[in-house]
Amino acid sequence: MKLISWNVNGLRACLQKGFDAFLKEESPDIIALQETKVLEEQLEYVPTGYHAYYFSAQKKGYSGTAVYSKEKPESVRFGIG
């Protein structure tokens, strides 16, 4: 299993700098992104072959995470709980 964790410091900017090509080349089973700085409704991006899960910060333009997984997880929990 290949897992990648990456602080992207803005997912929209990362997408413009070749993120999709990186994802295709590395082909991780799971990739976890931090500091996405985007609300889910601002982004219409789900990489081909992945399930997407977003957890946005409450304040626009702050933090946020995204997880892309090739296999659909049995369950997903958001927040610290």
C-alpha cells in the first residue's frame, strides 16, 4: 500500500502546478492533503479512480484537509470527535 501525506498550501494553486500529473505518476492508494484552503463547494475536482473526502476550515481560506482513496473506506468520520 502506498500512502502520501502532503501539505499543499492551497489545493487550487497545487492543481495549476501539475498535481494531477503527480497523482497519476505516483499512483498512491491514499493521498492525504493538508492546508487545502478551499471549501468543498469551491472545488469540482475528484481525481479519476479515487473517492474524495474534504474537511474544510470554518473560516474561508484557512486550513482544510482532503483525502483521496482508491478504495472506498468502510466509514468516514469528520473532525476530532
